[in-house]
Amino acid sequence: MEMDKTSIAIKVYVIAEEYGVPRTIVKSIISSYIDYCKDLILHGERVDFVGLVSVVPDVQVETYNSTLAFECTKLADVLGIPYNTVFIIIREYINGLIDELLNGKSVEIRGIVTMKPYYENDKIGGIHASISTSIKKALSLIDSPVSFVRVHTHKLLKYNLQQVNSKLAS
């Protein structure tokens, strides 16, 4: 089965239209969030993309997991954009990725992780997630306590996939 990907430009357009936020701001928020998360990972912090995946470095410099709300607060301060706007945009971006996976499309969080559904008996059997080669390359080029990172699919995504398959079966 051919699995297509929706480009980030389409995601930006859809979110901007739905919430009445200029596309340039939506793109800036999403790009800044991705860059922020990549930086956290490279410096030994775990990053959770809520309901999707967790990216876990082999050496973690912090023992706590920050929340999406906390990350959005920091990003809002840096960008000078209201927290609610940042939170809604990021939440919709992640939810959009989840929806695409559940509809059989491959998705990518640019430069961090790619996810592809795999099929068993004409149903999505699960999600294969892998770390981007750009993270691997960046780790070899910087002075970081991290030597590799791994990705874990969230249990909520697996549960949602089971629900979709159950609805298709009935």
C-alpha cells in the first residue's frame, strides 16, 4: 500500500484557517517548537509528543519530564506570542499527526522522528517509528552527553489505533 505524507505547509494552512491565525505565525510556532524539542533532545532531555511518541536520549540530564504546557509557556515567552495561541497551534499540530497516522499516512516531525503505519490483514497493525538521521548526525557533530536516542510509541496511540481497527471491523 502506498502511504502518502501531508506536507507541513498543508498543516500550517489548515491550522491557520481553522483558528484565524496568520500562516506565518503558525509556521513560526511549529518550526520553533520542533527546533526547541530537537535542542532538548541533543542536550539530554526526554521529549514527549503527547499521544504520539516519546524521544528518549541514552543519557538524560534531567530526571523530570516537562509538560506540553510548560514547553509552550517557554516558547511563547521567546516568540512574544500569547501562550494560548502557542498551545493551541502545537496541540493541533500533534493531533493532526495522530489523525494522519490513524488514517494510514506516514508522518514526520522534521529532523526528529518519522512514523509509518504498517499493515496486517488490510488493517493498520501498528506504527513503526524511527529517529531521523539528522539527529544522529547532529549528535556526532556536537559535544553532548548523548550518544544515541530512541523513540517509543505512546500507549494512547496504540489504543486509538485499536479503536479505529475495531470500528472498521464492525
